[in-house]
Amino acid sequence: MFRFIIRRLLMAIPVIFLVVLATFVLVHAMPGGPFDAVGMRAMPEHIRVVLERRYGLDKPLYQQFFSYVWNLLQGDFGPMFRQPSQTVNDIIAQTFPVSIQLGTLSVIVAFTLGIPFGIIAALNHNTAIDYSATFLAVIGRSIPSVVLGPILIYVFAVELDWLPIAFWGADPPFALGVFPKITKQFWTHAILPVFSLGTGMAAGIARLTRAGLLEVLSSDYIRTARAKGLRERVVIVIHALKNSLIPVVTTLGPMLAAIMTGAFITETIFAINGMGRRFVNSIGQREYFLQTSLVLIYGVLLIMGNLLVDIMYAWFDPRIRYD
Amino acid sequence: MTADKKLDEIKNETESQYGKGRSPMQDAFREFRRNIIGVAGAIFIVLVVVGAFIAPVLTPYDFAQQNLLNNRQKPMESYVITTDYAEEHCHWYGTPMEWGCTVYIAGSDALGRDLWSRLVYGARVSLAVAISASSVSLLIGLIYGTIAGFAGGRTDNLMMRIVDFLYAIPRLPIIIMMTVYFKALARRGVTTGFMGSIISLNKASGGLLFVFIAIGALNWIGMARQARGQVLAYKEKEFVEAARAIGAGSGHIITKHLIPNVIGPLLIIESMAIPGYIFLEAALSFIGLGVDPPTPSWGAMINEGYAGIRSNPHLVLFPGAALTLLTLAFNFMGDGLRDAFDTRLRGRK
């Protein structure tokens, strides 16, 4: 197992390198540069030249790329053009923990909602309970976060006025870099974005749990377990559940991607100062270093997520061996 | 050719002896028809498609027609308008449905554009994305996967390594960067060469082409994996061996034996991916990277409306409801199709 992890991590290096290279080329290929304008006016030519030399933008592209990679290896993500008082490292240190908090809470919500729903539906197969749970799950899957976010805001923040409309309830610095101070303010701000991100995932998990459990419940070893006279609860919880969760685990990788997708939208809707919103906001600007670095982080996250899925796969199903 | 003739002969012989059988396809459709919710989804989609086609008839106004005197009107509230204006701009003026020109059926947006007209035309964007993205991804994925699976060996290995690589890259940020790149080039007004022709095509489609390219470019990889898996499963089956034994070439085997078997499941998988494409278009439009204004897209409409959600919730709720209903219909239909075509599940109910 250990060797498998090492091998996968080594294989990830060229992938990450190519992703960074592609993004770097793509951002630099865009017409225009970061210093073309001051507000609405064009930047005077001589100032633009000086600024570009200051950030090394006048050098050939391959030199810029290698110095960027060299700096990356030393943990330096590069400067910001529009906010010279901050570096990309600062921006990431502020926004990354927020995104992680949002994503983690959403996944927790998704699992705590989705798995029980799926189990209840499967145990009451082809009854009214099953149909309504399945129906709810389809609806949950069909509401895009672009729609769910504004609707939640409208109902719970505007009309009922129970929860705050926007922003995240905790600011950096965080304990250990990621853990927020748990206050009432944190929770009230977190509820709406977390649910708007987690509902779709919960629906997907519920569907997979139901399908997996139905599949397992009709298998021979469950019949054996029942024939032995085990209580139904033991049969379900100890014998059936673990195997039925295997398909759920497989979706964790795509789910990580979904969290990213959702985070772009959800963070924008709720004006949360996370990585996704930062990325979206930098679209129109030519923040070469910020954009490349954020894509790099997303790439690393995705690879780690997929690796985690494979590891959990082996843990859930001991027949799977990677060596 | 000879293989075809021989197969036809055998087929005719069996049919004359045992009567015409029902194909698995017919069985599946029979099954699907029994699924009320799935059929309802399919009917709804057909209705939306028809509505998108006859959009000019269904809409009182041009979707881009601004009327700043009457902006942010509530739905079904009558408003004052000069006869000249109505005569000039309203399609329904003077018809029995004249009320369409003194009332905004679904209200009007911040620029005084008729929201109903924009909703109806917005269906065109979502449907176009659903159809084009799924057919592009199916086509590329099918070809790529079939070649990889059929060729096997080194070619297969290499082709699948490429897919693995594409799988590991963060798609959404890359799609966003690509769209930004296209848009930046378009704004520069590049008119020469290959990019120039693409940009003018994009302009003609209201900015849709870039969305297609961005969505289609990276979504075929899942389909390629599925297609390869299916081809691998069928490649060693007896009927392929039989076809080879009577002298059929690779092309014949692929087109006549493998693809007909493979395409069914792939269509189902693709139909279940459609909501994802619709979401993606809405998301891109929401952050301002989708279609070009004034082409209406539901995602872009939500973006325009949500800043004023306190006073004008209808500007968000209507496009949101439209988006949700359409994806709901696609999900119901996809689930129904999967249940009908998945022979393992059939008869278990």
C-alpha cells in the first residue's frame, strides 16, 4: 500500500508540471498585459515598460516559466500585480482555509443527509417512503447551485430574516491555519452556503447508497446472515452497509471536483472570500501568478482526492490490492 | 459484403422459422413507456424543444428590446405604453392576444426587457448546449474509446494514459481560462486565419460556440473510458468471432457489430450527463463567461437579477425555476431510460 501511494505521488509530478505549463502558457497567450491601463486610461508607455521589467515580464516566456517553477519549489507563488502590498502567498493563505472550511462542512452535510436517506429508501424498497425519498433526491440533484443559492438567500435571509445574507463568519488568522473560531456568527453565516453546496451532493450520495444497499441486500451472504438468525439491525449495519458504500466512495473524486465547481458559484453568490471567488474575480485581470497558482492548487487537490478515493477503496474492500 | 449477405441469409432463415423477434431495443422502449415519470420528463423536454423552435410566436417582444421607462415591472402588472411603441415593437399587437403588449407576463428586467421573451429564448441556449455538448462528447468519446479498445496493446495503453492525464487536470478552472482566452481574442477583433473564422462563427451564434468548445473539449474523456470498456467486453464475444470467421474485416466488425451494441449504454450514460452540461453553461454564464449579451441565458439572467433579489425576486425565481424544471425533466428521463435499458434491473420491481 505504502509503495502504491509513493508511486501514485511520483506519477502525479509530471501531471502537475504539465497542468502548470499549460495554464502558464494559456494565461500569457491572452492578449493584453497586467499593466495596460490605469483605471479607464491607458498606461503611459514608459511606465508600463518599467513595471513589466520590475516583474520580469520582458524576459522570454520560457525564462519566466522556469523562474516561476524555481520559485514555486521554494514555496514562493509569486507577486500580485494589482495589489503590490500582497503576494500570491498572502492571498492563498487568506482564501484557501475559507474554501477548505466551506468544502469540508458541505461534504459532512452531504454524507450525514445522503447516507441515512439512501438507507431508509432501500430498507423500504418500493414503498411510499422509498418513492418520496427517491423523488426528493432527484429534485436535489436537479437544482443547480446557481439557483439554490439565491433561493436560499431569498427565503431564509430576505423573507424570513433568520440568517445573514452574505459573507463568511470567520476571518483569518485561523488556528493551525485552517480551524476557525467556532462562534454563533460562524454557524449562522455557514448554514446557507454549506447547504447550497451540500444538497446536490447529498442527493447523489443518497441515490448511490440506495442502489448499493439494494444490490447488497439481495446477495447470498446477507441471506446467510439472516438465516443464522442475526437481528436485522446487525445484518444491515455490520454486514450490508460497508459493502454498499463502495460505489459512494468512488464518487468522492468527482465530488471533489464538484465542490470546486460549486465553490466558484457559491462563493460568488454569498460573497465569501474563498479561492473560487478570488479566481473568478481575477478572470478579467491578467494576474498571471495568481491564476496559474490557483489552478496548480486545484490540480493538487484533485490528485490528492483521487488518491484518497483509491486508498479508501482498498480499505472498504479488502479484496482490492494495489501491489 | 459477402459477410453481410451471408448474415442476411441466416437472419431470413431464422425469421421464417421462428417468426420476427422483438429486439432488446423494442423491449426497452416498452419498459420505458410504463415509467410515467420518465415519460412525463420526455414529454416536457419535447415541449420545451418545440417552444424553443417556435419562440418568435410565443413571445410578445424581441428579447433584446429595451424599454427603460418600464424596467423592473412585476409579473402580470399592466403598464403604460404608447400606441406607437407597441405597434412598432410588439409581435402580438393587434392580435387577439393584444394583452401581451400591455402586460409583462413574467415582468421585465432592469433594462425593461420582457422577461417572458428572454425566458423562452433562453431555452434555446440551454437546449443547444445540452444537444451539442452531449453529441460532441459522445462522438469523440465513442471514436476514441472504440479505437483504443479495438486496437488494444500499446496503442490502447498510450491512448488511455492520455485520458488518465486529462482526467487528473482540474477541468473547471481550465475551461474558465480557455473561455477567457477565446473571449479576449474575440474582443481584440482577430479576423484573420483560423481563429478569425471561429470568432465570426461565434459572433453569429451569440457567443454559444465558445461555450460548446469549452464544454465539449474536456467532457469526452469519461465517455471514451466507457466506450473502451464496452468495446473490450464485446470484442471477445462469440458473435464477433463468428463474423471474423466468415471473413469480415475490422471496419465491418466495428461498424456493424461493436458500435450497435456499444451505443445503447453510451446513449444512456450521455443522457444522464446532460444536466451537468446545462449546469456548466449556467455556471459559466453566471460568472459572465457564457453567451454574449444580449443573448439570453438562464444563468446570465440569474446573475443579472440576484443583486436585486430583495425587491425583484421574480428576476431570479423565473429563470431559476426554468433551469430546475429542465434539468429535472432530463434527470427523470435519464433515470427512466437507464431503468428500462439496464437488463439486470428489469423485472426486479
